[in-house]
Amino acid sequence: MRGKHIPMRTCVGCGVISPKKTLLRLVLTTENGLKFDPTGKFPGRGFYICPKVACLEKAIKNKNWVKKFNILLSPDLISALREAIEKEEGKVGQG
Ligand SMILES: [Zn+2]
């Protein structure tokens, strides 16, 4: 497969650009609520975050993207993300 394009996305926490498949996807719903999309296939405006607790904390504190897109970061979303991230970090820890 020549010239294979790897889709890259920016983390809303640290701002680093990484391959899309290494990031967790969030999708903006019609109510401006953000939903965690583990499948990466939910239709809508997508946001991406590294599977790191540090990035989640940065994303929560970083009001720029939240204001720009008029996003509501619900406690439910934050806990769902934290759970997913901890699972990812656990995998990495096991090598
Ligand atoms: Zn990040």
C-alpha cells in the first residue's frame, strides 16, 4: 500500500498532533453535550484526546475549545473518559 494516509488529530488537552487511532474520540451532540465515542464511528463533530489522565485534566481546564464550540463537559462524560483512560493506561503498564 503506497502513499497510505494516516489521519492525524490534535489532542484537546496537550495540543499534540497524533495518529487518530491512538486517541480517544469525543463527539459533539446536538445539545452541545459531548459524548465519549469508543467506536470512533458516531456521526458529528469529533474531538480527540490522548488516553492520559493528564490530558483529560488539561482539556477540562482549557476553556478555549469549550467556549469556541459552546461545549458542555458533563460530569458523566468526564467520569466515562477517566474510566476509559485508566483502562488504557493499565494496558500500557502491563507492557
Ligand atoms: Zn494530549
